[in-house]
Amino acid sequence: MEAHDLRAIQVLLAVHDEGGFAAAARRLGVTRAAVSRSIAQLEARLGASLARRTTRRVVLTDAALALVGRCAGPIRAMGDALDAASEQDSGLAGAVRISGSAAFGRDVLVPTLMAFRTQNPEVTVELTLGDRVEDLVARPIDVAVRIGPLPDTSVVARSVGQLPLVAVAAPALVEQHGPPRAVDQLAAWPAVVFRVAETGQRYPWPFEHRGSTVLFAPSSVAFESDSIDAVAELVRRGAGVSVVPRHVVEADLASGHLVALLQNHVAAGPRVSVCYPQRKLMPRRVRALVDHLVRELPAWCAAGRARTTRSRSPRSGQPSP
């Protein structure tokens, strides 16, 4: 393989990762014309079409996707090896790419990453937020913080705790129905539920009952959304009761704009995991970020849970899902 073939494959990987020629050019620091020329030369070399260009986007062909699948791992391993070698005699420097869900990223990852950046000012943190689960092998992501089940067994996953949850409603709705003394009383309340985007299923509400966790499925659903921020906003506007991550409504609880319900019965939420590809040659800056997250996030999970349990009401009754 010639050097220009390797460069062309790197360009193809950038087009795949960024979703277009212009974005790939920005990432590589070259012109869009240079990217187009490189792809054209690779197509001529292979005798196969690699990209279909429309007015709005670039769609890679099956041949291109197959090439990406075979080459992504080895080329990124080469990059990791070079990064590791360059860091041997210097401080931490370079880019680290991390992904997470939108609300968790905004409320939890951003301040955590700010602290990491303060300690390592030569490291550039590239944060990607969204509710789609990123493929850490196919995508150029160094670290991902995932919430819930982990379908991808090809990555290393380090559990850092469980997401603190809280049942909340607007004060006017609580006044209308009266504070619930048991979980089954929520069946009469209008509910706002979160729908998991990947499965399309409603996320059930976990409550503790006699030492175990039971899942409550609200029967009077007024709204459902695959955006936890939309769920929280609907609850603020009095649309219904919901169980949401505590970090999303922490300020509302402190200000009294929302009321916490059945606080001694809401169970811990889904597991929070720090994930990264199984790479033998992990750059020191990536390892440092992983270590920072594994050190800081358990304390955050525990603190959120403690805030819920400290405010338990002795007269909130027993749950009866």
C-alpha cells in the first residue's frame, strides 16, 4: 500500500465520521476540493464508487462502509500508538473526544470536564452530546458516559453508580390531587413519561417496596417524549407527574417550582458507566480523563441519592404498586 492510499483512507474515515466533505475538510485542515479529489483518486484506485453526493449531504456506498469497517480500527490504533509515543516525555496534550446524553452532559459532564481541563490546560476536550448511543469502535470517540444497559460488549465499561431519580409535580397539581401517600395513588394522576428513543418503549418508574425494586407503569399518560428536558418542562407547566433524573430538576426543587413526592420510595435509576474501546495503547490524556471521571462521578451519584434520602417524609406511607 502506498502512502497516498493510507492518506485517502484517512480522508474517507473523516467523511464517514463527520457526515460530509466540508466537515471532513474542517477536521483535517484541508480544503473541500482536496477531500473530493482524494475520494475520487481512491475510487479510481479501487474501481468502485464510494460516495453518492446530493445537494444536502454525502451518502457512503456499501463498498465505502465495508472499507471503513475494515480499516477504522487499525488506523486509529496507529494514531493511538503515535499519541502514546509523543506523550512519553511531555505533559498531557492533544484532543480527547467524549460523548454523553444531552441533559446529563449539560448538567454533570460539563462541570466535571471543566475541572479536568483546569488540571490539564494543554488538553482539548471535544464534547459530543445527544441521546443516540455512539459506536466507540466505528466513531472517533475516546470515552463515552452511558446511562442504562450496555448493548455493546466490545468496549470496556466501568460502573460509577446509579442515576439519582425523583418523583416530581407542579405545586398546583399536588394541591389539586393531594400529596400521594402510596405509589398506587399516582394511577389517578396525569403522567408525563420518558420514551426511550432506541426502543420506543416508555421508561417505567422504579420504586422501592419491601427491600426490592418494583416498576410502576402509569396508566393515565398525558404526554410522552424521548427528550428528558421536554418531560421536565411539561411537568413544570403542570401537565402531570413524572419520575426524572434529579439533576434535571434540582434548581426547580430548590426554588419550590416543583415538589418532590414519595421521596422515601423512589429507587435508584439506571446504571452510569464510563466506557472506552478496548485499546492496549491508550494515550495518557485519555487514560487521565477516564481516571478523572471514575474518581468524580461516583461521588456525584452518591450525593444526588443522599439529597433524596435526607428529605424523606416519615408520613409518606408505604408504596403499593
